[in-house]
Amino acid sequence: MLAGLTGWHTIIMVVLLLPWLIAVVQIARSKAPATPVVLWLVVVTVLPLIGALLWFAVGRASLRREAQRLQGQ
């Protein structure tokens, strides 16, 4: 199935898959409450490239603030 993926096909697949995989791992490892984590996982899964870009631009900081807010209580 993947035998024909050589050269630029592999590069495109890695470029699309790598940010998604990094985002999913970072979201899953976050110490934020379950609801925002699940919502981010849904966004990143439904919209793989756009969701990952949104996660890196907005999501990391928002979940970090949420986790710090809960630890302060």
C-alpha cells in the first residue's frame, strides 16, 4: 500500500502528518481539564492541518493558562 510512496509523496505525507502528530501528543499530555483537551483533540482530528496550526498558534497557551488557573485554586 505504501510501497509507491517515494520522493516527494513521502515528503508531503510527513509535512502533513508530523504537525498533526505533535499536536495530538502535546494535547494529550497537557494537564488541563478534560473538556478543553477533548475539544482540541476533536478539532485537530477533524481538521488535521488547520487544527494543528490552530493548536500551535492559540491552543497551547490557552490550555497552559487553564491548567495554571486550576492549580492556583
